[in-house]
Amino acid sequence: MEYRKDIDGLRAIAVLPVILFHAGISLFSGGFLGVDIFFVISGYLISGIILNDLEKGKFTISNFYERRIRRIIPALFTVLIFSSILAYFILLPGEMRKFSQSLFSTIFFASNIFFWLDSNYFDVGSELKPLLHTWSLSVEEQFYIFFPLLMILIWKLSSRSQEMIIYLLLLLSLTITSIPEFVDSSTKFYWLPFRAWELLIGVAAMYISKKSLNQNSYINNLASIIGFFAILFPMILYNSETPTPSISTLIPCLGCFLLLVYGNETTFIGKLLSTNLLVFIGLLSYSAYLWHQPLFVFGRILNISELSLYQYAFLIFLTFVLAFLSYKFIETPIRNRKKLSFKPILISSSALAIILATFGLRGHFTEGYMERFSDDELANYLIFENEIDACVGNKQKEMWCLVEDSKFLILGDSHADALSRGFAEDDAVSKIILYGCPPIINIVKKNDNFGADCNDDIDYAFEYLASNDQIEYVILHSRWPLFVEQKRFDNREGGVEYGDSIVISFDNKLNQNFMDSFKSSLFETVEKISSLGKKIIIVYPVPEVGWHVPTVVTRNKLLNRSTDNLSTSYDVFLDRASKSYEILDSIKKDDVIRIYPEKIFCNSFMENRCVAYMNDNLFYGDDDHLSVLGARILSEQIKNEIVYNPEND
């Protein structure tokens, strides 16, 4: 198969936006599409290698996998060893356990499945997972298991029949990916069947390229220009809210298809992609892709806060330095079959795989190499894990607790669950927790898989209230700003909460805007609870932090950094919570008891600051949920308000 410099240039166009996207460069808000471009290129090159060998009658599975091992394993294992050493000395036990699990899955090219399984309500964002990027390698390697076998099976057919089979498989994969309700977005993102069409577009490009196409320079130039901008524009115009993979992803993939078929080195775009700088970056692209994610993640972890533009610039520079060293001293020598036989590569790779897999397994079974730290060092870090949710009632569902003689029912999301732990056993509360959902009716759409039964659960809550005379008070509590603002928290001091937003909408019969719909749904919820003879307590927003408080406090102590307190701006809280207050204040009922957590945690210990940690008192269990200590303080405030509320006289 003839070498094309422009394809290395195309690799550069793919890898640079990915790195810049992960560095938070807003210009490339769709830079993640670089991975999709890599899939198309891989499909093109792999099919070209297989077809070339089949035509010469020398294709063997063993030879194919030898090439893959020489290409993939050495640089990958180098990065895994580096990452494992850094992780051992930097990560805290919970982080280390997750890293160990991802390491083990990466060794067996199953990390896409691991990260799919690991997606949950309390999951950290991609910005804090050193090996998250290996999911795409796993998808490719899984494709390489099936694709060579397919090519062997169909090789005896005519070229046209082979193409038709490829097109049918491509269309099938694209179709199931495009059906909105077929599976959830996370499954589509990580699993091969929903990515196969991107690789198969590359295969289709190879089949078409082998034909005698029209060599008209005008057509080639036009097609390659269209292809180039079909890649570039989505990388600028798309963002993290763009579904991927989806029909939207088809545009840049087809752009790559046009460049592979028409963008040879005689075209304007082909010459551009063949420039020395882009070719050089393209040659380093695989190693650069491997290095950038762990460097960025460990940089964020050590820095505690989000990295600055200058810090990202340094890490990008370091990425390409390490990529160059990997390419020159690891990739290039090992891929040279004339100078290095396969046997020592296979033996050393197998030995390293066993060592890394063992390291990963031990990290899992030792709870993240817990023995690295003393009990005192981990006291704050483990506080949330050690706070057991002791339900003294009936647990009909996970995180529900229905206490027979309780006069309180807490209804809400995980913030309500955290609050419930603050009530002493003799004041035990019932709770119905709607994970990922505010405690209101008429929610009809969400962008994640949590809280799929929001309306069913709240309907059950009404049934329970109607049949239970013991309940006097219903406490409505939620992480209101997350649902109202529909984005994660940024404390504007470097504390940026990672993870996807949670988006909700309403069964809007009156064609109201979002705020009015939220108010109407809350009003209907309050009226329905009141009609059942229950008194209502609305707990206003708990100030969010932006930093994982136990982790920051523990890591600062281990690194001998000063941590007398940890706090955030009160003004930032007011700005973040303003719309939530507007919605909650829209309930005008005089008998509603209102609890304001800000009066406890803001402007009380420090002027114009909301305190998360002070004088060895840890008020938060993570970056937004109260610890048992914080919840106890808030629950006492609730009980005091009930005692002194005039409506109870």
C-alpha cells in the first residue's frame, strides 16, 4: 500500500483539536470529533493493508496481529507504566481503585466497556480519569478482531459483492445509532456496534479509492475542499451537547471520506496536509493522543483547581516532547521488522501485560492501595464513605427509607438523601429519594439515565402520604440550581465541577417558558401535598463548592499545603442561586416553612464567604453534598424552625 503524506497531515488535523478540546480551548468546542476522524482513517488504512495482502495471497491472521502489536502495544504500555507510577504516588485510595480498574480493562482492550459501566450518578467527569481516552483504542481493537475474519469470508466474492456487504453493515450500524430511543447515549458512545459505521466509512473509502476514478483535477480539488471544511466547521461549531455518535457526526466522517478518496497530494488540500509540520505532527499523533490525557489529569489533580491557559500550554508542549521521544525511541525501532524480530516483542509485551494487570487487580482488591496512608491521614477523606445510611424502616427501593412512626418525609434528590443523615435515630425520618430529579411533578425529559422513574416515584410519594397519617411534615429539598441552570458549578476560583449537565423539561400544556413551567410544577406539587393535610418545609439551595472537599483537604495535608479553611464566594452563590430563589419564592403560601442553608454556611464563619471546611470541621462529603456534620447542623435548624414557627402554635 503506497504511503500518503497527506494522511499523516489528516491525522494532525484529527489529534490537535482533541488535545485543544481537552485543554478547554473554546474555539474547538467540537474537537472531540478528532476521535471520529481517527476511526475513519483507521478503517481506511487497515482495510488497505488487508486487501493488499489478500491480493498478493500472503494475508495471515498472525501477521496481521503482529503488525497491530508492534504498532499499538509498545507506546501504550509505556504510557500505562508512567501513569501507574504517577497514580501510585499521587492518587488517593478511591481514585487509585478506579485507576486500577481502568488499567486492568485497558490491558485487555475492554476499557470502553469499563467506562460505560462506570458511568453513574456520582461519577467524576472525564477530566479526572487518566485512562479514559483508551476507550477508543479498545473500540478499534475490538473491530480488528472481527474485521479480518469478515474480509477472509467475503474475499472470494466479487469486488462489488464485497462492497455491498460493507455498505449494508455500515448502514445497519448507522441506523441503530440514529434511532434516538434504541439505547441510551452512553451505550452509543462506548460500544463498537454504534461506532462501527465510522470505521466502515474508511473501509468504503478504500474500496472506492482502488477503483479507477475520474482524475479531473477540478473535481478532486472541489471534493477535497468540501471534505476539509466538513471536518473543520463541526469542530468549531459543535459542542459537548452535540450527540455523538449520531447523524451530526456523519458530516465530519463524510468529510474525511472525501479527503481519503479525492484529497491526494496533487490537490490544494492534499498539498496543505502534506506540509512538513502537519506530517510531523501526524507521525506523532498516536503517541500524542496517548500522553495528553494522563498529563492533563495529573496536572489538574496536583493543581487542585482547573489549570490556567499557561499551564495547559506547558502540558501540551510536554505532550509533544514525550510523543517525539516515544515515536523515535519506541514506536519506530519496534515497528522495524528487519531489525527486531517479533519473539522478544511478544515475550516482553506479555510480561508487561501480566505485571500491569496484576498491579491493577491488586489496586482493586486493596481498595486503591490503602496501605500507603495512615488512618489519621485518611480521616477526612473517608468521612463520606464511613457515614453509613442507617435506615431503621422499610427500604422498598435503594435509598428509600419508610419509617413507621416518623412525622417527617424527606422528598428530593441526593441532596435530600444527604440531609436525611443529619437526623438522629430518635428523630428518624422517612425519605423517598428521586436520584437526578427535583421533587416536582410533570418532568418528561432528561438527558441522562438517572431518575428515569421521576414521575412514577413522586406519584408513589403522594400515595404514601395519602395513606400515612403519621407524616406531618414533607421536606422538599434538592440541588435546585443544577436543574434550574442546567449546568455544573464553577466557583470562579478554579473549582470547576466536572461531568455532564442534567437537563429537564416539563409536560407544558400552557406553552410556558422554562422558568414559568418550573414554577407551575412546583406549585402543583405543593398544592397536592397540602391537600393531603401535610405541612411543607422547603429547603433552599445548599451552597455548592466546586472542589471535592475531603479530597482537597486530604491531599493538601499530604502535600504539606496550608488548609485552615476551604470556602467559596458568597456573591458567586447568590448569582448561581438567584433563579432558584425566584422559583421557590413564587410559592406564596404563608404556612410553608422556609429553610435557608446559606444562613448557616455563608457569612457566619467568614465574611462574604461560604465555608465548606474550617478548624478540622468538614461540612461537605464531596463538592456539593453535606457531610453528616453539615446535615446535622441543617437538620437542627429545621427542627428549631418547626418549634418556633407561629403556624405551629
